Amino acid sequence: MACFQRASPALKEILLKLYSLEKPTEIEHHLHEYGSVQYHIQSSVPDPQHIYLSIATPLLSQGVLLSDGLSPYTVEMVKQIFSHAVEIIEPAKEGYELTLRIDSAKILHGEESEKIITDIAAVQAVIISSQLKEVLRNVNSPTLFQGISRPIKLVYHPREPFFVVKQPQKILIIYPIRFKEDTDVIIATAFFRELMDVGSSEKWSEAPPCGWSPIPPPELRGEPLEELSTNGGFVTFDISLHHVEGKRLDNTVWSLLNFNAYVKYHVKTTRGFIQRRMRKRLEGLVEILHQKSSDVAVLNKGQGIKYMKKLVASTKHIKQKCRSLSRKIKRIRFRIKIPGFARFRQRWLKFPKFSSSIQYTRLKCSD
């Protein structure tokens, strides 16, 4: 049900395998699905022609609007769909609301057989839909809601109940919305506001009017606090008579039953889309950064080659300067010879010796 398919994929697969078996086999399956649904499938060797299918599903409303167990309207709907190949066993298997006996000999071979098995696998959708149909098809019935003043709590999934409120000429369907993640609340709030804007346009004037409020609507006053504790607000649909006329009834019922699942699906896909866009944007930025860094590396490499060439050229020039300077120093170190300068220095540059007539006597210190 969470994947918006009326037929259970797992139940359909098991029934197809049992139908295609050539040799009788003893088989017993216990299957659990969305919404606390349980299936028991049994096939025996002594009776290979028949497959027994038992269904346990929580009823939408216990003992308030609908009778305990399956109502006559629900049983009649099941009989109409599976009249020739399926028989209802009464009483049902203990712990289950409905037990069916499937006659595999009456199921035609080929594509028709798969269609019949698909219809059988959708029995739980028939049960739940028929219960809500029984409520909505009596929108203007004064006797159905007689003596009921409080909202009626309907449970399709244990964690996702919704409420039916009878008003003059219409029925209100109210959904408390709950999410685990705060980001999901933000996405869902934007979705609900967009849904209100689209629903108020002329193009969708035939659709049930939709409203959203972050606080409980007045119609739910007096309900237990745990039923009104939400973080996603409350969505309300106004169902009038023309929404449940003829073939519209089946589509309206299925849309209402799967509204919570549809909201979760929309939020999940939107979050995935945003994450993919963010990753793609991040990859683009990283690619730009890598491209710039490679360009800078190439530029630095070119500048480094030019610098090394200049350094080699300057080194050669310095070596030449050093060689020239060393040669000059070597020249300076040799003595310059001038003819006759030695005699001139002996005669004129000789320092005289001085003597004094005063004599000094060294004194000795006595102890």
C-alpha cells in the first residue's frame, strides 16, 4: 500500500509461484505488510487444487461507525470481484478477518491468469476501501451519523490515523502529519501551501478543497493530546456529494487512504532531488578549483624556468667579474720598481739616531 499499488507485490509473487507449480507441494507462508496487514497462505498435497488465503487487517473503525468484523457491504464487494475462482470460507481462520479458498483449476492460463491473481492479491485494498466507501457514500444520510457528535478516528496505519467529521452537506477528512526529521517538515510545509494555492485555482475547482494549519482545527477539540501532537500540522479535505458520485467514489477513497503515504513519498523524492543538485553543484565547484590550481601550477612552472635562466646568466656574469677582479689584485701585489729610488731613500729618508747626556740609575727597593 505504501507504494500506491492496490495489489500486494509479495502476495502476488507467492500466488504466481503456487499457481505455476507442476508437482503438488506442501507450502505454508506467513506474510506481514504495511499497515499491520498479515497474510497466511497454505497449500497441501492432498488438496493441490485449492489455495487457502487468510487476511488479518486492522479495521478502519471499531464498533463506532462500522460493525465489528467485516460489514455485509465489504463481504459483498469481495464476492463481486472474485465470484468465479474464489470462495469465502465461514467462519474465517482464527485470528483473521477473512479466509478465501482459491480454486486454481478455474483460473485460465495465459495473461488472463496473471490478471486474476493480481486482483486476488488486492483483496486487502478492497476490504479497506469498502469500509471508507461505506462512510463516504452516505454523505447526506441523516441516520448513518445519528448520535455521533465527536470526530471518528480511522486507522489505516497504526502510526498514521486520520479523522472523519460529519458536517451539513459534507464530510471533513483531517490528517495529523508527523515527521521524524526537521528538514522533512520544511519541505512538507512548502508542499501543503502550494497544494492550497493550486486547489483554490479555477482549473482544480472540481477537486476537494484543501486546507492546512499548524494548529489543530476546531473540529478536533476534546481529542486526546497524543492524537493532536504533531510537527507537520493538520491537512483538511472537504468531501461533498459530487466527489463520491459514480466512478469518482473509488478514486476519492483510494486517494484519501494513501494521502499520508503520498506526502512521505513527495518529501523523500524532493529531498533526494535537492541532495543530488547540491552534490552536482559541489562537484562543479571542485572541478573549477582543480582547473585553477592546475593553471597556476603551469604558470608557476613557466616562471620558474625563466627565473632559472636569469639565475644562470647572472651567475656567469658574476664569475666573469670575479675573474677580472682577481687579476687586478694580482697586479697590485707586485712591487713597482723606480730607477735611483733606493739611493734617494738611503740618503734622504733615513731616520737620525738620538743620544742623551743624562744618565739614569735604577733604584732597587729594600725590604
